[in-house]
Amino acid sequence: MNIDSFFKAPGAASAGRLKRQQALGSLSAAKRSREDELTIRETTDEEFRASWGVGSSTAKRTGPDGRVGGRDAGGSAADDVGEPRLHGSGASAERQRIMDIVDAGEDMPEGVDLQSLKRMLLRFEKVLTKNQDLRSKYADQPLKYLDSETDLAEEIKALTTLSSVPELYPTLIDLSSHASILALLSHENTDITIAAIALLDELTDEDLVAETTGDAAEGVAALVAALVEKDALPLLVSNLGRLNEDKPDEKQGIFNTLSVIENFLSIDPTLAERIVDSTSIIPWILGRIAVKGFDSVRQYASELLAILLQTSRANRARVHDLDGVDTLLRVLASYRRKDPKDADETEFMENVFDALCLCLAEPPAKTKFVDAEGLELMLMMIKEKKMSRMRAIKVIDHALLGEQTAAAAQHFVEILGLKTLFAALMKKGTKKYKKEYPDYSPREEDEHLVSIIASLLGALAQREHRDRLLFKFIESEFEKSARLLELHGEYAERVRHADTLIAARKRRARQDPDYEDDIAQDEVAEYMERLDAGLFTLQLATLIIAYCCDESYEIRDWTMARLAEKGIATSTLEAILNEYADNLGDKDADEDADDATRAAADAQRSQVRRLARSLVEEHDRPESQKRAIGSSFEETQGEAQTQNGQDE
């Protein structure tokens, strides 16, 4: 006889939970409503703590009426386990009886205080122990423990009301009820396990965390810490493989499991590495998102992956070790020529792109990305001009950013990426694209494109590759150089506007002692506001101008003439680059870094300052050196024109 079949009655969805609105089916829970049959006896803390032992399958619990194995305060007196539970029409009658009780429903307590909390936990522990006892005694006779299973599901659901009083969670921990709840994650009946997962999800709801302060917030944090100490993470992840997604209620259980893990990470982000180290969560996620066919579990898995990678280099390395970069590229390849079908699938695609960008922060992942033809895939996405175009440009930016990018930069030039890159910079075809995709952000795209060009100029070592890039700023009567100066002017104006607002707030702060403004009183906050206004892109655009002027007299002469026309002094550009050099890197991290890393950071700052000086200094180079530079460009110009013809 299938005992699980008695627990398929749909339960109500939890209120206030956006995640519960997923079309995954409802958790089943059979109910019984006989609370009037017993009067609850008040117990002292000492009696309460002494009245149970966590996880015991043999200890006998004495109910308020003095009978061993009696019903808890929320149910009826103990049933005679020696009598058969089904009569007459057998299972059908029993199922109908349970369904009638479910339909009748029961009222939840209006409020929870310390005493009612203890009573609820005592009822839960009694029912749990009774169920353990009956399962142990009548392992081969499921009808003997059917009612206790129903009662246990009822009590688990009743405990969800505790989420309204997170400040009382320390009492739940003191009484070790959190350990009892965790024990249910390995219960033989998956419906009980699913109910326990749903309970943990409610008790640690991230929305609840956002709304709580003081004792309530501390209570939630304490509960999560206690659960983790009792190995909640391995228990939760083990159920991802145990539950069957083909069954709607078990699929809901998987979804809720991911939700619990996300709740834990919201409360304590430092758990990200612990969960990856102590469980198989990363292999499971990679396997799950690789499965074709979109659903909410696949979407949630992708979101959780991005969260786990956000702050942990060790987790990114783990993904790389599992060939995760290749998996992510295979998933994204399906969006090269087609768009996601709806908003949920769009979020899934963006989560996978974000996870890939996070992985590319690590040098080994950059190498894997190039070897797996990731750059080629991103360029194809840009050319196809589907929704994935916006994220593909961002991925290329991350692939060329940071350390050890010379190989990726060289490969980008060799696969004719410059044509696609500068076509995007010149905004070819973007009017139609903007109409088709209203979420398209020209500013965001410009910022990534400027960053890519700056990274290429910083990483390309071979003269041939550098000249091919520099020639892009010369061809077509310097149209790309004109576009670069246009972007420089746009972002300079944005930063000037931010500087004006900051200066006004500072003046007000000096004049009015009661005026409070973080920006006016905090240099770091001031700098961050300027970065939000576009300072970083302004700095990178200036850096590109300096590179080009330093290496090409043709670009320098053209640029200086245009700057003079606009009334922009080269000293202004020099100041922008010096500020960039002053804030380049993480000085605190540099102090803890090894000698090689510090030396590389110092060399980068020195290079930026040298380029800044080159903008204002006269280039009194020997004529032979000038001719060498000019002849190099003449040779490269012919090669580049031939290459551009091939690109076309």
C-alpha cells in the first residue's frame, strides 16, 4: 500500500511569498481538527525541556492526560494502534475522511507569544516522537502510523505561524526544536520532508529578514546559524537529488529548497563558500541549467549560481574545475538566434550571462573561455542583434578586463572582432534595435565598448595587432576618433553636473550645521557618486585618447586640432588621468599582495601617469623616429585595408 498517496490533498499557498506563486503545485498536507478534545496543561521551562529528547525513536511521551503516546494538545487522544484504521470501504473511506477534514480546515492562532510558542513546540515534539515510535514498531504496517503521519504534517504547517515572531526564535533554538525540524529532512515520507522544507523557507524568508530589525533580525540570524551548525546545508542539498521533479509536489519541494538556501545566503553571505565546500550544490546546479526546456526550477538554479559566485573566488574556481564555463556557453548558445519567450526566461538568460561574467574574473576561466570559442559566440550574438547582444558585449568586456588578458586580446583581433566592435561603437543599426528592445541602454553599451577598447590597448603586445587597432581611429577620415571625442564630451558634461551638485551640498553643509548629507561629508561617497555619473568611462575615454596620441602622430595632430576647436586644454585631460592613476587598484589589497602583484599595480599607475604627461609635453623625437612611426602606419594601413575588405 502506498502511504504517500494519503498525503496528496492540496494545501494553501503561503501568503506574501512571491516565490510561492510559481506554477509548481501545492504542498499536500492532511489535516485534523479536534483541538477541543484536550485541555492544554501549562508547563514550566524545566518540565518543557526535560519532556523530550531530539530525534529519539523509542522515548515515550506523556501527554497532558497522562497517557503514553497520547495525542498532542492540537489533536485527539491516542488511538488504539492495535485496531485496524480502515473499515467498510477501506482506503477510499479513510481518504474521504481525511479530505473532509481538509475541507473543514482549522483556525490558526491569532498571535504567538512565549507560552503559546512553547505549547506549539511541545505538541510538535510529541507528534514527532509518536510518529517515530510507530514507524519503528510497525515498519511493515503503514496503516498503523497513518494517523500519526497526518498529525505530523498538520503540526509542521502550524509551526509556520512562528515566522510572525522571529524575536522568539532563540527559544526555539534553546529547546532544540530546530534540530527536530532538520531531522524531518530525511524522513521516509517525502511529503513530510517537503512540509519541513516549506517550514524552513517560511521561518527564514528573505522578505521577513528585510522587514525585521533589532531582536527580530538577531533571532533570524541566530536560527540560521543554529541550523547550519546542525548540518542543514548538506541535508537540504541531499534532497535536490532525492526529490523527483516529475511529481508536482516534489518539484515544489526542490524549488523551496533553493529558496531556503538563498534565504541563508541573504542572512549570512559568508555561507557561500561553506555550502559549496560541504555539498554538491555546484554540480547539481550546472547539471540542472544544462537540461533543455525552461521552467522555474531551472531559472532559480541559475539565480542561485550567480549569488554563489558573486563574492567568492573559490566558488568561481570550483565552477571552472567542473568545466562550468563550457556548460554556461552551451546554455547561452541557444539564445544566439532566438529570444527568450517571456520575462522569466529572460531573467534566466541574464542570470547565466552574469554567472559567466563572474567566472571571467579569474584568469584560468579567461583561458578556458577563449579555448571554448567564447569570443566567437559573443561576436555572433552581437551580429545577430537579438536580445543577447546587450549581454554579449558585457561578457567580452569582462573577458578582456584585468590580469592575463594578452592572449584573449590577441585572439579577439585575429578573429576579426575589431569590425564588430567599432560597428557597435558607431551605433550602426541601433535605432531599429532600440525599437525592438525598449530595455536597450545605449549608455551601458557605450561604457562597455569604451572599456573593451581601453583593455585592448593595454593588453595587445604585438605591433601588428596594435597597429590594426590604431588604424581604426584613422580610417574613414577619423570618424572613430570623432566618435571617441563625442563620448568624451558627453561624459565630461555628466561628471561636471555631478561635481556642481556635490559642491552645492558642501556649501550648504558649511553654512547650515544642521544639514546632514553623506556625500558632503564623505570623500569616498563623493567619489562613488562621481563614478555613478560616468567618471570611470570618462577616464577610460581619456586613456584611449592618450594611447592613440602617444603612438600615432596622425591621430595626435587630428585630436589636438579638434580639442583646440572645442576649447579643451590638454591639461584637463592630464588631470583626469592623474586622478584615475591615484585611484587605480585597491591600495589596501596591494598592501597584502605579493611583490609581483604590487609591482604590476605600480607599473600600471606609472604607465597612466606617463601617458598623462605625454598629452601636454611636446614630442621632440628625432626625425628618424618620426619617419619610423609613419612608415609603420603606412605599411599597416595597407594590411588593415586588405583585412577590412575581407571583413566586409
